[in-house]
Amino acid sequence: MRFDPTKSILAGMDTSVLQARLAQLQQAYLDISSGTKGESYSYTQGDGAKSITYSKANIGQLTMAIRQVQAQLGIICSPRHAIGIRF
């Protein structure tokens, strides 16, 4: 099944907002994976201030968030691939 950006949870978001958020997510990933920065981040959205905490334990969730935004922007074809087992 191919990714459909019109049915994504991110559908309707402005491209410039998605690009800015992608840069923030990628920077958070680099900072956390290298251990150079803390694991709590805050940002302001139209409905108020938000904060989020990432740790090495949930870096997989951060990776999936990055891939979701990349897929919405058309950078990658799908936010995730099916895992298949071959015998």
C-alpha cells in the first residue's frame, strides 16, 4: 500500500511548518543519539506551548516521527515498510 499524504494525520499542514518541524526533529535525533544535549524540547504551536521529551529508550518513536514528516513532504515514499520474514 502506497502512502497517501491526503489521508495522513499531517494532511493539511503548511509545507513550511512541516519543513521547520522536520529540521527540529532531525536535530533532536542527532543531539540525543550523540548524547550532546538534553532530552526535553519545547516549541510553540498555534494553540499554545508544547513540550516533548525523548530518550534513547524511545528514539524509535522519534525516528518514526521523522519518517512520517518526510513522507508527508514527499522526501520518502512511505513512513515505514512492512517487515517480512523469509525462510
